[in-house]
Amino acid sequence: MSPIAAFGVNGRFLTQPVTGVQRYARNVVAAMNAVLLESQATVPIIAPPAAADPGLRAMPLMRAGPLGGHAWEQAVLPVRWRGRLLNLCNTGPAAKADQVVCIHDASVFTAPESYALRFRAIYRTLQPLLVRRAIRIATVSAESARQIAQHLPVRAADIVVLPNGHEHALAWDPSLARTAPALEVERVARSSGGFVLALGSRARHKNLQLLIDAAHEFAKLGLDVVIAGGGASIFNQASLQSAPNVRVIGNVTDHDLAYFMDHALCLAFPSWTEGFGLPIVEAMARGCPVVSSDRASMPEVCGDSALMAPPDDPAAWVRHVRALKESPALRQELSGRGRERARMFSWANTAHGYIDLMREPASWTVRKAANSNLPKVAVVIATLGRREIVSATVRHLLQTQTLKPTTVIMSCVNAEDAGDAAHLAGVSVVTGRAGLPAQRNTALSVLPSGIDVVAFFDDDFVADADWLAAAARTFRDEPDVVGFTGRVLADGIKGPGLNFGQAVEIVETDKSPADWSRIEPYSPYGCNMAFRHSAIGNLRFDERLVLYGWLEDRDFAAGLAKRGGRLIKCAAARGVHMGVKGGRVSGDRLGYSQVVNPLYMMRKGTMTFGQVADHLFRNIASNIARAPRPEPFIDRRGRLRGNLRGLVDVMRGRLEPERAAEVSNTAARQ
């Protein structure tokens, strides 16, 4: 390296309150200073006039006025510093091309409700400009790179990942704490139990309300909840008043934070999304066990050194905290694993990375991160009377998927219905009552622990090799998505049907792009759909909808959407529905369901009047029009008979979808 380094650092962060982003910048420049001292090089920090000098010998402060804030960054900085520029805090001068910008996350896009309107407007305008003009974009985690690539014009593969470090947390001195010891004495005087630590923020995606909701269960364990940072205004006041074991103590010093981490049962970190999650590494570095959300970057940061839980499942958090409370061995194990994990994240390594990057940013080779920490997926296949078909599709699924399912559950009426697939590794067979909803519910009742995503495939669906990975990435990257369905390349149900060989050939050869990448909202389509397991909770398929699978799926998805969350159709998950005719219900029964099911669902509130009217008109009109000359593979006359019988029952006040199972097939008797 030359004695004078050929870049400068945007020092606007020296005038800002210290949050996670500013802490990152301060620790990076401190570590860079140590590296530069060894090589006797200097890198200036260019900052507004009000900036306090951090006192770094190899990184002298260069104050450049006038102005401050965004105005200084956009108008003054690019004029006063013409050389290459490193920006560590999400923004930089839009007019400058020779610069590197670290964008920490995509939260302004994925969790906009957490930010003020002006903040969102600035970031959503400025960051796309920076991404297009900057010579290189950096971020703090592979997960953050993936999210940034979804919302800004840059490929994840072109983003440099330079993570947070842990060393600063080891420099904190709990003996210098002032607020924490007094509060702890007061807390112990009130309750002899321990406490769960959380770090507060006004941002909604931090999800601290989950801990308030679980506070009464923690109280049963003799535990308090101590929330540092932010303020009580981030919580529902009624819920706070009903949780006397919760203490919101506001902002504290790092030394106080060290004291709390050293004395807490654990750090609870329930965020919906994070670019990195620095408090996790800080707690691990100090030996504090961590219970973390299983979304976004958190699994990447935690590895196997923390207990993970969905951010929408308070009961799971209570179970983990109870386990820590009752098992000193578990606390000790997590503490040791956490200390080892924290050493993987080093400010010194990140500083070296930035110095190397700033030398030649255009030719920097981005190290590809592994496709890490994808959610665990279970595949459920309900089948009846189609042994050869289901054996072929299950074998193909297990042989070709780039993300191997944790388990494949075949739900049957008789075990023989699973065919040869029952003997494949990773397959389990369960039996129960007949009917698609009942069989799916049977599978839901036996899911193994730790499953994050449940995919439902028809027994005659052939999935593209990346189907499960595409779904898993979506659920991992977008915490508010609860339902997912893919693109059906061909659907044999609309014709005479496809055989297995034809379906595989279409999947392998049809590379034609869709004219869409995503449709939202979109009710999942039953032959290939997936749901977030934690969002399902106690919801089950309505077993009164005995015959018409597509409406059963629509009913289930609508019930899920009522609880909150997005339903999407994604073109990246492709497959073929063979539409095998054997084993399907009679035309009379199907026609009955075409009428009664949607009216029943309208009464439940899972279909609107407009949706029901459209559904009834299209099906009845189609059956009437084609009954004189029906397709050879569709029993139109039977469907029409079923339609009429359903209408008669509805007019008599019998809105009972399960009666479809009693409808006889007139054609079969003749």
C-alpha cells in the first residue's frame, strides 16, 4: 500500500446518533485505523463542520463546510473530496460515481411501516441512484445482499459482504455501569427470579410486542422482561399495564448493556427482518445465550449457536426460555457455542476487506456465499388409488430437487396406496380417513418439529428441480409471505391428461420465460402450493368440503390471509400437473360441489359475493353449453346434473357441502 491511501471516508456518521448503522461505521474505521498504522498510510475522514473528531491517527478528520445532513452529503462532500469515497451508512452523494456504498439492508422496502414518510422517500429515491452509479455496493450479510437485489437494480452476486464484528463488545466494562446495577438491585428486591433481556426500538419490524404478549407466561417462570433502548411509547399501553414484570428502561450506555448481558438469562431478539442483527453477536461475545427470530439474516448470523423461533409464535419463545430457565447445562452449552460463533465476525477482517476493496473496487472478486440457512421444508402428498403415478412423482421429487425436503409425508387411506414410494429414504406414510382435506389434516398432525414450510403437491404433479428452493427462499426473504404457489407449465386436467414421461419432458425442456415474475395477491393452487408453518397454527382444511380440491385450497388460503400475511404466485417455481383421470370423483358429485361449496364459503367469509357469482356462472354455463357434445374426458352431463341438484338443495335451505359424498353417479348406474 502506498503511504497515502487513494480514498477517503464519508464522515457524516460522526454527526448522527449512534444506532446499529453508525456503530458499524465507527467500528470499521477504528479497525481500519489499526491496519493503516501498521502500513504507515493515511485515509482522511471527510465530515460536516459539527463532527466530533474520533482521534484516529491514521484517519485524520477533515471538516468541510458549510451545511450538514443530506444537504452536506449531496452538495458539499462531492465538491470537497474528488477522490474515491467509501460510504458506510446506507447513503452517499448521488453525483459521484467513483465510490463504494454500504447498504445495510432493504428494510425501507420490506418493512416500510417502521420508517417515517420523509425517510422512506429519501431512501427510495436515493438508493436506486447510488446503486446505478457507484462502482461497487457492499452490505453486511448474504441475506441482506439477496434482499437488496430484490428491490434495487443490482445482482446479489455483485454485492460485497463485509459483516459486523464482535470485538467492541469485549471492551465494554460492566464495572463502569451506572444505571444497570441500581435497576437490578431494585428488580431483585421485587422478584428473586432472573430476567430476559431485549433491545428496544420504535421500528415495528423489531417486533418487541411479542415479548410483551408473552410476559405473563414469563412471569409464571419467575422471570422479568428488561427492554433497553427505545421507549415505552413503542408498546400498546394497555398491554404494558397488564404486564407488571416488564421494565422499559430507555437508552443505556454500552457498559450498562454489558452488565445486563452478563446477568440476563438470555437475549431475546424477535425481529421480523434485519440486515445483520448486531446485538446477537454482542451477546454471544459476552457469553449471553440468545433466543432469536428464525427470519432474514438471523439464521445466517446465529448458525447453531442460538435457539431459533418464529417471530409470530409467542409460545415457541416461551418454550425456549423455559428450557434455558430449567437447564443450566443448556445455558452453558449455548454460552460456549455463542462465544465461538462470535469469533467468526471480526472488525479487523472487515477492515482489511474494505481496504482491499477500495484499492480496486471494479475488479474485486465477490466471494459467493453458500445458499445458507434455507427453511426446512416438509412435502405433503395425499393420494388414493394411484400407486404407480405417486411412486414415480415422489421418486422424481427426491432425485431432482436442489433443496432436499426434510421429509415427504404420504397421506393415504390404506398404506398400500403409497406404492413403492413408501420404501424411499425420507418418506413416511400415514393413514387416516378418506378425502383430500382429511388426508392433508392427518399429515399436518404428524409434522416433525423444526419444520418451517409445508408444501402440498398433488400425487400427479411433477415439480421443476428448483421448486422447493424457490419457495424456501421466498419464505426466508419475505417474512410477511404466508402462502405461495408456482407456475403450472401444463395442466392435463384441461384435456385428456398427460403421462409421467410427457410431464418430465415439459419440465426439463420448457424454458420459456413467463411474461410475469409474480402475481399478488393470488390464492394458492392446490396441485402445488406451500405455506409458512408458523402461520398455519391451528388452522386446518375444512373437511366439510369433501370433494372439490381447488375450493378447499382457496378456503384454507383465505382463512390464513385473514390472520395477516401475503399470498403470492411465483414464476420461479415451475411444474406440470398431469391431470390423471383415474381416481377422480364422478361428474355428479363434482357438479354438486361446484354449486354448494362456493356458497358455503361465502357464508364462512372465505369467498366474496363477486367471486361466488363468477364461479357459479362460469361452471354452470360451461356445463350447459357442452353437455350436448361433451369432451370425452369430462362428464359434462353428470356435472350439470350435480349443478341442478345442488341448486335445489340450496333453495331448500340445505347448504351442506359434505352431502356431495352421498350424490350418486347416474351415468355409472346406466
